[in-house]
Amino acid sequence: MSKGRVEAFSDGVFAVAATLLIFNVQIDKTAPGELLGALLAAWPKYAVYVASFLTIGVIWMNHHGLFERIFHLDRTLVFLNLLLLMAIVFLPFSTAQLGANIQVPRDANTVASLYAINASVIAIFFGAVWTYALTHPRLLVADLDRLAAFRAWPRFSVGTVVYLACIPLAQISPIAVVVVCAALAIYYMFERLPDISRQPAAGTRPHS
Amino acid sequence: MSKGRVEAFSDGVFAVAATLLIFNVQIDKTAPGELLGALLAAWPKYAVYVASFLTIGVIWMNHHGLFERIFHLDRTLVFLNLLLLMAIVFLPFSTAQLGANIQVPRDANTVASLYAINASVIAIFFGAVWTYALTHPRLLVADLDRLAAFRAWPRFSVGTVVYLACIPLAQISPIAVVVVCAALAIYYMFERLPDISRQPAAGTRPHS
Amino acid sequence: MSKGRVEAFSDGVFAVAATLLIFNVQIDKTAPGELLGALLAAWPKYAVYVASFLTIGVIWMNHHGLFERIFHLDRTLVFLNLLLLMAIVFLPFSTAQLGANIQVPRDANTVASLYAINASVIAIFFGAVWTYALTHPRLLVADLDRLAAFRAWPRFSVGTVVYLACIPLAQISPIAVVVVCAALAIYYMFERLPDISRQPAAGTRPHS
Amino acid sequence: MSKGRVEAFSDGVFAVAATLLIFNVQIDKTAPGELLGALLAAWPKYAVYVASFLTIGVIWMNHHGLFERIFHLDRTLVFLNLLLLMAIVFLPFSTAQLGANIQVPRDANTVASLYAINASVIAIFFGAVWTYALTHPRLLVADLDRLAAFRAWPRFSVGTVVYLACIPLAQISPIAVVVVCAALAIYYMFERLPDISRQPAAGTRPHS
């Protein structure tokens, strides 16, 4: 499989899934003159939209970082990548449910658990793609420091653990799940995949 | 026609069609506190979502494999490819109908037949693109072993036959259709297009 | 403006607009056991879906053919291209209206006119992009035979005239508009932009 | 981060967001024979569709112009770009609200303010991307005239100021907001980013 088309298809799915999140932001028809109140009351939908958009964005960034280290794709890797995308496309549904029900007693716990399960499945499939690639050196770019990559493994598994911990947390505080997921997205935005190339990265040039 | 833009357009359609599948997963508004039951009762929608996502994913993979063997596209090939895409874009509709009605007596048989017809049409158009390309050698990359490609023909037609057989099967067991389609997708995920190039594939390098 | 990103954005819009057409195919909820009848009664929606998908497909093909002849884009050309895309994105709306109302007396005439107006506007903006490019030689690839391109102008304007003629035709026979539009799409699928390069096209190789 | 995939993801989000705008154009079901009136009465939806499509189009054009000047992306720049995309994807929601309520007293003012706030946030994030890039020379292409770029800063900030001014303007005249936003889009379509390269741009060739 050529890397280019796998990336193009993945980027397309990421972009569409992120854009479809806006459909979770909807306002029921109001009596004339009462729209302002309805727009303000919809704040959980905006919060969930931001959390999910950042989550998809950061997965896309790390997907990108992962694929920069991959030289060749076999069928299994493409299949694992498909499963990852399948879990990501599910996020607009979880997000819509969370945004619509986060203020309904009991249902809020249900949907926050659903959201945390969805995020956990994404993290697990992402880990599967990464682990499969690392354990099949012929798929990787030649100059990769695999030991450094393995040492970074625990640091990245922590995300999966946090998402899994959010499943029971949802039964206590649904809002906390949204906050944790948004915070984790921002954390991973800046906690990049370790620089595991032995050579200076392509694209580096002296400061002007 | 340049191959690049045909692939870009096709990848876009595949990615959007796969992502739109999530719209089939919708829950009717429930009384407060009853969402968990509604989410669990929606399991057929998740099952159909998985079957359709994998189906689109595997068609995309084989589309990709096919286009790697194509060197040049003429208008007829682009037209056949458009018909294939048109059938693929129909799948979110069939999927939504199947997910919504698979537990309704009689309607379940109707929608499972619709789904099988849709899958059959996709398989037939895919076969048409492949057959047209194989019978027009000037469209193919130079180093292709056409005899091997022809010998692989029956093995790939079997998918079309299975989909066609699902149309009457739907009248007996709608669930069986979903299971067969998901199984066929996973089968084709790993039963790749035969390696019909006479030369080592580009991108191969010795294991490190 | 680099041609690559204009093409990527245009391909994205074409792909999404074509895929959104499936949303015009929807069935109202039926009583249990009556879905088959509803699916069969929805045939105008399938017909309109096919006509619109082929229309977008053929515009994409000719857009592609046009951009192969363009070397450089200025702001005006990008703006005209944006207007063209804006008219194309409107097609899912016209299509949905046409599919939903083609059997309602009087409304069928209204929506068929709307559809023909939409198609005419697309044809006019497509012509504007083409005419602007042809009259600004510095935007074109160097080896273009502009005289041949100008001679082909009337042959391509005929599409615009047919679409414009469909606006009053819609008041007589809405179905005829669908048939004419589908036929025109298939005609333009094979009646390609004239080969106006003076040199053999890139990508040509002797038959094997 | 490789520039190519950031551009591909951004182009995907731009294309999908622009295409989803068509969902704001919807007509309530009418009594048979009364569709023409409903289609004509929906004119604010068409006007808002045009204003938003051109706005997204022009942001895409200027995004493109900006990225031509960027050589390398760091995490912060990608994060700022994500925030920009997040604000752009919100526009279909603002647009739908504006189109649906622009003739409802009081609500029209509310939604026009919402629309102006959305446009302001987009402008502010766009400015943030630009300012961050300009103040980090190692991210820029080598031959950039940074002084000229800084001198152009006020001219481009004017858009942000106009959008901010539209927030109170919306309380007086909602229609004026639509007109101003459409006019600003067309203005920015032709008021390009200053030519701040010291060398002739790539892709230039003598007129034929």
C-alpha cells in the first residue's frame, strides 16, 4: 500500500469527522424573541464541541507523527488504521449524545461513560497501530531508534489509562469527563511523540 | 486524465461516505433517565455501522490496489469509476434503512435485500472497472502479468456471487446478511489482489 | 496561487457535494411491513440522485480537463472558480427539492425550473472560468493551441443553452428535465474538451 | 510537522465546512402547489449562504497565501491553526441560525450578533496564526521581507475591527451585518496578502 493514499484517506476521514461535530450543536425551535436564552442555555454543546474537536485534532497530529516514522504499510497495519478511523468517526455520535444530555440526571452519567468508552477505544486502536508498527521493523523508516520508541511507550499509554478511568468517573461527575478529555487533548498537543530518529529531521534549516 | 486527481476525488468520496455512516446511528429522544436502555437497544445500528464501514474500507483498499496497476485512464474508465462511486455513496442510505428496520418483521427482509442489492451493484461495478482495465493493456502499468491477473478473476468474482446470493438469503435471515457482509469485508481485507507485477514492488527494501 | 491547493479544495468540494446527494434519498417512516412499497414509490429520488451524481461527476471531469490546461492562477480566476463551486454545492438542495416534489402537481414544475436554473448557473460559471482563462494567455500552459480552443467554444456553449431551455421546459414536463440533464451529463462524459495541446500529452506511452 | 498534511487536513475542513453550508438552506414542507412561494420567501437563506460561502472561500484563499510563506510548522502553529479551523467549522451553525431567524424581530439581532462574533473569532485566530509565524522567523521561507509583512499588519487587522464592529451593529440592523460580511469577503478576495517575497515568486513565467 502506498503511504500517500492511506494518509489522504485518513486525512479525509479526520477532516469530515471533525466538521460533522458541528451537527451536535443544534438549538430546538424557540418562540419568537427567546433565541438568546436558548443559545446561552446550549453552552454544554459548545463545551463538548470544543473538547471533541481538540481531541480529533490531536489524534490527527499524533497520527501524522506516527506515519512520519512508517516507511511501508502492510495489510494488517492498514486494517488496524481502518479500525482506528472507525472509532474516530463514532465520536460525532458520542459527542452529540453528550451535548444533548449532560444536564439530564442519570442520562448525563450514561452519555459521559459512552464518551469515555469511545475515547478509550480510540486510544486502544491508536496504541495497536503504534505497537504493531514498532514490532515490525521492516515497516519503519530506516533510521529509527526503536529502543527510545519503546521507552516512550509507558508515557503514551497513560492517555489510554486516563480515558479508561473516565468510564467510572462518568458515574460521579459527567462534567469532569469533558474537562479531563479537553485537558488531555491539550496535553498531547504539546507532549509530542519522542524524537526517535537518529538523524536530524528533514526540513530543519538554520535560523535566518 | 491524470491518475492523481481521480484518486483524490475517489478518496474524498470514500472518506465522506464512510464518515456519513455515523448518521445511521441515531437514538430517538427518550424520557429522562431511560437513555441507557435506548443506547443498548440500538445494537443493530452499531453492528450495521461496523459492517458498512469495513465494507467501504475494504473496497477502498482494493480500489487502491487496482489503481496501482493502472498507468493511464481513459474516459470510459473514469465513467465506470464514477458509477462505482455512485453505488458506494448509496451505501449510507441502505445502511440507515437496515439499522432502523432490522428488528421489524417483514421490513427487515426488505432492507436486508436492499443492502445486498447495493453490495452486489458495488461488486459488479468494481468488476467492470477491473475487467475494462485488464482488457485494455495500454491503460495498465508496463510490467503487469496479465495472465496471472486473469487467473485471479474467478477468485474475485466469488464476492459478487456471495453478495448476489445474499439477496434471497435476506428473505430468510436478515441478520445473516449483516454477518456475511462483515465476514466478506474481513476476508477481502486480507485476500489481496494477486501480486501480478513481474518486478519487485516499488517501496520494498531489505529488513533492517 | 499554487494550482495544487486549488485543485485539492475543488476536489474536496466536488466529492462532498456528490456524497451529500444521498441525503435527498430519504423515506418517511412507514407502518411496520410497508417499507417495500415506500422504497419502490421513492423511485423519483433515485432517478434524480443518478442524474445529479452524473452531473457533478461530469463537471468534475471537465473541471479537471480545464485545469490541465491552466499553468497559473490569478485572484480573479480563483474567485470565478469559487463562484462555480458555490453553484455546485447548491445542487444537493435543488436535487432534494426535485426528488421530493416531482410527483406533486404544479410544485413539480417549480422544482424542475429550480433545478434547471441551478444547472444553468453552473454552466455559466464554468463558461466564465474557461473564457477568462482563454483570454488570459499568461495563465495557460505554454503549448496550447488557443485557436482550436476558441473554435471549440460553440460546441461547449450548447450545454448552457440546453440547460437554459430546460427552465421553460420544466413548466411543461418536469420528468423531461431530469432525462435531459442525465443525457447531457453522459454526453459531456464522452464529448471531451478538445485536444488543444500542440504537443503529445504527458503520460502517453506506446501501447504494450 | 510536514506542511503537506497540515494543508491537506485544512483544505478538507474548509471544503466540508463550505459544503455543509447548504444544509442551512432548507424549506419547511408546504401544502401542495405552494412551493414557489416558500422558495421565494427563503431568500434570506440564499443571501446568508452566499455571504458565508464567500467568507469561507476568502479565508481559504488567504490561508493558502499565508502557508505559501511558511517553511516549517511547530506544534504551537499547528495548534493555532486547529483553533482557526474550529472557529470556521462553527460558521455553518451561525449561518443556519442567521438564515432561519433574520426576519424574526429581536431574534434577528441575536443571530446577527452571533454571526459577527463567529466572524470576529475567525479573524482573531487567523491573526494569531499570522502573528505567531511572523514573530518566529525560523518557521518562514528564507526570502521573506519581514518588515514589509509587518507594515501590512494594520491593513489586515482592519477586517478584525470591522467584524468586531458588526457585533453592536447587529443590534441595529441584522441585514447590514450580512451585507458588510459579504462585502468584506469580496474585498479580501482581491486585497491580497502583500507580496513580501524578495525574489520573484515560484511559478512565474514570461507572458506568451
